[in-house]
Amino acid sequence: MRQTASALAIAALLGLGSATAFAQPSAYTGPSNAPKAAAAPAAPGGYAGPSSVPLMTVKQLLDAGKDDQHARLQGRIVSHDGGDRYTFEDATGRITVEIDDEDFPAGQTVSAQQRVELLGEFDKGLRKTEFEVDRITLIN
């Protein structure tokens, strides 16, 4: 009986520990219209050299961007709109961006005031237009 109670206590503690691990907030710390979701640990490392992917403004991308076009945007993530949807802003406009938790910089948080560079792909459809982010880099 004593061993069964100990086993149950250990199982309960392990269960609480795993529930705590899943309750970690996203790496984005700015305004949000959605409840905090569970975050997966971000992968460290990645390429940090020059890129042939063009740096564009939101206006350029919305006006002339092609579906599945790779691009880089610089500005701020100004709000979390629920799930993996955020609003990104630069001096020329705003666009909805899709960011998976693992695409945020490892071990760093991103506030609504932090300038970032987004590397990703433009998704231009009949009903929605958004930018699917592959990587976020903090800009000083």
C-alpha cells in the first residue's frame, strides 16, 4: 500500500512538472488578443551571413509581391492576434504574419518595441494575404 501511494505521488509530481512545461508563454511579449499558448523550445543556431533574399517594405510586398516569393522585412511585431498570427508593421504599412513558436530567437523575447528582421515567404491568395515567417532576427 505504501509503495502504491509513493508511486502515485511521484506520478502526480511528474504530471505537474510536464503541465508547467507546456504553460510557458511565447517569446513575443507585446500586446495580445489571445490567451497564452504552449511554446515549444526554440532551436539554437542558424545561418547569420549575407542573404540574396531581397529586403522589401510591407507596401512593396503588398503592391508587387508574387505568391511564394521569399523576402525579408524589417520593422516591429506590434500585436499577437491569436494562435500563430501576429501583426507586423514597418514605416509603409502593416501585414499579418504567421510565426511558429520555434521561429522566435532562441532564449530571447521579442517586445512590440523591438525592431526585427523577418525572413519568410509571401502567401498571396484570393481570400488572404500574409507573410509566413521562417526566421526572426533581432535588430539593435
